[in-house]
Amino acid sequence: MGNICKKCDALCCKYFALEIDKPTTKNDFENIRWYISHQKTSVFIQNRKWYLNIKNRCKYLDGNNHCKIYETRPAICRRLDPKECEYHDQNAVKEIKTLKQLEKYLEEHPIKRKRKRI
Ligand code: SF4
Ligand code: SF4
């Protein structure tokens, strides 16, 4: 474990996120509304990419926030660079957790209507 990680609360081990298509239609945003209606679920936008975020502690994280399978941890855990992780970069992420936040996002980013071809 790096020095930076010793100061952190194992943020990276308490969720997993999957990239999703950027929502563009009313139906896409209805799906987002459905995702975030579930407990411990949000979406976030980072570097223009959208992610479905599930806040769920890894089962291999012990009570002291240490990895119980450190030597054999999955590749995605090995690839994460503590110098570039969310511990430093929390402000770079726009998270939408509530319906109110979703409504605000839609006010600021109205859905563009597609032009009908004549
Ligand atoms: S990699 Fe980043 S988020 Fe994960 S424990 Fe280390 S400092 Fe915290
Ligand atoms: S396997 Fe270990 S490093 Fe990976 S998320 Fe779980 S506790 Fe964290």
C-alpha cells in the first residue's frame, strides 16, 4: 500500500462503476432516473464519460481498510494509480445521486430535439 493510501479511507474499494452510454433522449434519462431510484446507486460524469456507480464495499476489504487478497487482487485494482485516483480528483467528478440533481442537470442541459428529415 502506498503512502497516499494510508491517508485515505479506501475510497476505491467501496464502489464499482460501469461506463454507460451518454444519455441523449428522454428515454435514456428515464433509465438514469430508474438507476438512481435504487439505494446506494448514482451516476457520475468524468472526462465527458458517463458511469453507473454502485456503492458497495468490496468483500475483501477488512475492518482496517486493508485488502485481504492484496497479492492476488484483480488487475483493475492493480492498475489504479494512487497519484491519479479519486482521492485527489473528487471535484473532477459530477455525481448525480438524487432525482432533484437529475432535474437540475436537465434544466442546465436540456435534451436536444432531433430534427425531422423532410
Ligand atoms: S488508490 Fe486512491 S482511493 Fe484507493 S486507497 Fe489509495 S488513495 Fe485511496
Ligand atoms: S480486491 Fe482488494 S484492492 Fe481490490 S477492491 Fe477489493 S479490497 Fe480493494
